[in-house]
Amino acid sequence: MVRMFVRHKVNDYAVWRKAYDDFDGERNGLGVKGDAVFQAVDDPNDVTAWHDFETVEAAQSFAGSDRLKEVMKGAGVSSAPDIWFTNPT
């Protein structure tokens, strides 16, 4: 199992969250096995999410997908995402 973390700013959390939730079925079809979303305590538009995948290749493919970029743009992501991959220990 590989966990991908992504952190970015959004223009409006409510708008972003709706787009995130609407993308759920597609996200699962792109290999996501589990996910969660967090907001910074001092800035609700500073969002961190994690997504679990079977392999690092699946995670990297998802992170680089044109469809994900399209959804993020439409959701109002306002900063370049900071993305990293981890293995459970």
C-alpha cells in the first residue's frame, strides 16, 4: 500500500469540496483505495488530502493524470500542489 499526500490552497473550500466529492467515483476508478481530507486550523482554504493506492506506480499515474488536473482547476485550486508518497511502516 502507498499513501499519497497532497496539499494546496483553494479559493473556496465549499466549492472545492463539492468538486472533490463529485469526483469520488472517477477517483476510485483511477485506483484510489481510500482517502481523507483535512483543513488547516488557521486557514480553511489550506487543504491536505491523502489517497491510498496498491502501488507507487498507480499513485504516480493518478497524480499526473490530465483528468485530475482538469478537476483541480475547475475546483478552484489556487496554488501548485505539494505532493509526496509514503509507505506504511
